Amino acid sequence: MPVEGEYEPSAWDWVARHVDRYESSGGTSSTTMQGKPTVVVTMRGRRSGKVRKAALMRVEHEGRYAIVASKGGDAQHPEWYHNITADPEVTLRDGPIVRDMRAREVEGDERDEWWARAIAAWPDYANYQRKTERTIPV
């Protein structure tokens, strides 16, 4: 089921601009960050109930996706992680392709596989993990 309702853009200006350009182009513009592909994940805010969107690095394998709650290695999880754990129904835009999905956190060997894929897609994830004591959720 699509995530619908009143949209509240990110408080982080660069994220709001990236998402706006990505979506207003139908997924044909602003689809990368630093030369690497991104996706836009739409979710419901756990406190506000408003539609929220995050531009995240694209980690895909055989039509399945992972999103990595790195927040650049911060000590705290990103707000979008808490939104998705509260309501795992999301919409994922990968370029022009839009899919409704249900998120779940992976653990154990499955997490290890997706973590390796994530690092291949965005090598800085390894640096982010070294910067924090928390295990970065996938």
C-alpha cells in the first residue's frame, strides 16, 4: 500500500533538495550522490504521522534492496530508522521505478551478506561503522 498523506520535507536542506529534484524529474535527475546511485524511501513519521522521505545509497541485489541506517557513523540511529521500525510499510523509488515494500531489519549471516553489498555500493559505510560503537542497522 502506498504511503500517502501530508508530506513534510526533511529538516536537512540538502536532503529535501535532493529528494525534490529526484522525484520532480520522475527519477531521471539527481539520482546520485558523489557519483553513486541513490534511492528515495518514503515512510510515515512515527510522531507526526506525516509522510517523510529520505535519499539513501542504493544497495540492490536481484531486485531486493537494503537501506543502511549509518547516519555517517553518528552514535544515534537516523530518525528515518525509527520511523520505519514503527511502521515498516514504505515506498521505494529507484530512478523511475516505484515499489511499495515492507522493511525489516536483517541479522546474522543475512546481515553480513547485505553489509558486504552495502560496502561495495558505498565504501564509506565501513568507515562509519568504525566511528561508532553501535552496530549500524541494515
